[in-house]
Amino acid sequence: MRIVSGRYRVKQTSPALTFGSSQGRWVLAATVGGSAIASISTTVVGIALPAIGRDFGTGLATLQWVVTAYTLTLAGLLLVAGALGDRYGRRRVFTVGVVWFAVASLLCCVAWDPSTLIGARALQGVGAALLTPGSLAILEAVFVPADRGKAIGAWSGLSGVAGAIGPFLGGWLVQAASWRWIFAINLPIAVAVVLVARRYVPESRDAATTGRVDLVGGLAATLGLVGLTYGLIQGSAHGWSSGPVLAAVVLGGALLVAFIGWERRARTPILPLHLFSSAQFSATNVVTFIVYGALGGALFLLPLELQQVSGYTPLQAGLSLLPVTAAMLALSARSGALAARIGPRLQMSLGPVLIGLGLILFTRIGSAGSYLTEVLPAVTVLGIGLAVTVSPLTSTVLAAVPARHAGVASAVNNDVARAAGLIAVAVLPAAAGITEAAYARPAQFVTGFHTAAVICAALCVVAGLLAAVTVRNGVRPAGQRVHPPHGDLDVPAPRSVHAQLHP
């Protein structure tokens, strides 16, 4: 194939860049920048939700859609986007994704009503789906094998810095100016990423990939998630017996069932169902779904609790979660190394329980909202639990399949995490009794928030017990390497927890 870099066109059949080369550093900068705009946008939106609600005079259901509209299109199209990059060029699809994301961010900036903002967020999710797989795939394709580990490690660490800056920057912008500026910060970064990518990033494709991209499967998955999510969110607002709610849930569920049936017959499915023949792979994805669902729901409600009930400013709410990111950055690599020595079972069993302990401590957060005694202990334990869990979980998913399927397995696990967060944001408020009326009344909201924290903590304990029963310590297949989880919550380790939950 031809590798295109800047003005030069070179025929090349194997990766050629080294980590220490000038072009290698520019490639790393472009991929980190692309990952950063998705990460920052994810981390700041949660902090901005109360301000968005006040500005538009809307309630909880609209704020749920501001989050889920993005996650819907991202989760539905992520696997399709990876296939597009393999076939039509990873740099091309990555660049299109960055441009698309920037245009959608501009629409978010100028949104004149809630519907416009929700639609623009859905378009952001499309852009994120296009750029997210390419960010890591480019590093895999263009660096020599000996330097891929260094490149991926640097990508993960620098993306973590972007994720850590997000809550602080977002809180400051919301407090000092307007929530609209949290989307504007993507624009200059996107311009720089596109310019660098076009000049320095070599084009690459998977020559072994044949057949058509499974667009039917991607469309069925996306529309199924839309229908199911619409029904779950609107059910709490308008009643579960409402005709449109029932129709949306039934249609969404039917489309998801049809999606599974289609994937069984498709020549080039976006979801290779044969991977689930591995009991270890299936069990680990179930654990992923439970843990990331609990996290997605709890971390959607926490900024609302801190600002609506405890009286935190947006900046204070953003800074309050930094211990989670700090724990991930400090401990994730060590956790991964320990799992490589002793096997993942202990950490995958203990980690979710620690996460649950952190979530149960959320029940101590009330109207006073003392940071040192109420918030800090909870987010510190939560961060430690995540650091213990995430790296072993990712390596277990990859070890459960042959090395040639590691990329697909990682993408599937990433999508499972995103879908879990999507469904949790739709379901948890109603399950905890947080209605539209309760959202406007701090005394009622705090009761519902504590109930939600208990539900999420219980789910994490169940996930830990499930891991203890199903996960086995085994030998990694020959040639298998551990990739950092990519792609929110938007969740690479050691990237921000928000990025992993809500890319």
C-alpha cells in the first residue's frame, strides 16, 4: 500500500516510524490531540449540566438526553467506524472524525434550544465514533513493533493529563463565562490536529480486510439503542403505560434482537459473536457491563448532587473528582503489572467491591457537602477501586481470545462499557425515585441520590462476586500484548474516569 505523509508519497509495506523520530512525535501529537477533544468534552459536560438546565429552563429528562444522545451514536457506530478505518484508511477516517466533531461542537456552542443541543450532541457522538478507533489504530499501524509499547504508553499518559484538566477547565469556564465555552475549546485543538495529521501521519489500511462494511448491523444497533433509551427516559417522565413509551421500548428491543440475528448471518459482522464462545470473554464483558453501568449512573448524578444540593460551584464540583483521576494515573500501571504476575482474578473480584465501597460512601454526601469528610473519602476509595479493576479487566478480555482478535475484543469491551453507561443514565434516576419534580427539590433529590448510590454499590458487589466465580487465572496466549482500554467511561486507563464512562 502507499503511505502518504505531507508532500511525500512513499510506497511502504510495513511500519517504519520510530518513537524518537521527529515524524513519530508529530504522529503521537495528532493522535493524543484527537483523543483529547473527545476526553475533554466528556469530562466537562457532567459539570455543566446544572447550568444547561438553568439556561434552558429544563428538567432532568432533557439533561439525560444531553448525555445519552452523545453516547447513543458513539456506542452504535463505534465498531462500524473501526471497520471503515481498516478499509478506507485510518488517517482519512480519523481526520473526518475530528472535523465532524469540531463542526458538531460549534453547533453545541450556538444551540438555541434544548432540542438543538441534543441533536448537536448526537452529531458529536458520530464524530467521536469516527476518530476514537483511529487514534490507537494509527499508532499500531505506523510505528515499528519495538516502539509501539512506548507510543501507546505515551498516548495513554498524555490523554490522562487531558482528562485530568477537563473537570477543572470545564468548571472554570462554566463559572467564569458560560457552559457554551466548554464546547468551543475543541475548535482550536481540532484545527491543529487536522493540520498535523494531514502533513505527518502516514495513511494505513488493513490489506487483509475484505467485504462490505456492516452498515445494516450498525444502523440496527443504533436505532435499537435509540428506541430503548427513549422509552426508558420518557417512561419516568410520562408514565410507563404511555403508548409512545411502550412502542419505543418494544421497537428498540426488537431491533436489538434483530441486530443479533443479523450478526449471526453477516459475512463481515461488526460484532463477531464467535468471540463470546469463550466463557472468560463473556463473563468479563458481563462484569464490565455491571461495573460501568453503576459508574455511569452514579457519576451522572454526582455533579447534580454537588451543585443542586450541596451548593458547590461548577469549579468546585469539577475539582472534587480529581482524586479519582489521580488514583488512576498513579496506580493503574502497577495494578496491571501485578495482575500480569498473579493473574487477574483477585483484582477483578476485589476491585468492584472497592468501587462499591466508594459508591456507598456517596450516601454521606448531603446538604452540607463537606469536602474533607463527605466527598474526599468517597472519591478516593472509588479511584483506588477503579485503579485495581480497570487494567486487569482489560487484559483479561484480551487474553480470552487469540492475539489476532485482540483489537476486535478490545473494541467490543469498549462498546459494552459505553452501552452500560448509556442504559444506566436512562434507568437509574427512575429506579431511585428521582423524578422531574424531585430534581427541582433538593430535599427529595438527595434522598433519591442516596438510593441510587446504594443500588450502584450493590451492583458492583455483585460484579465482584461474579468475577470471583467466573474469572480464571491463565497463561496469556503467545504473542498477546495488553492494550490500554481506549475510547469516556469516553475509558482508557489511565485516562480520566469520565472519559471511560462517557467518552
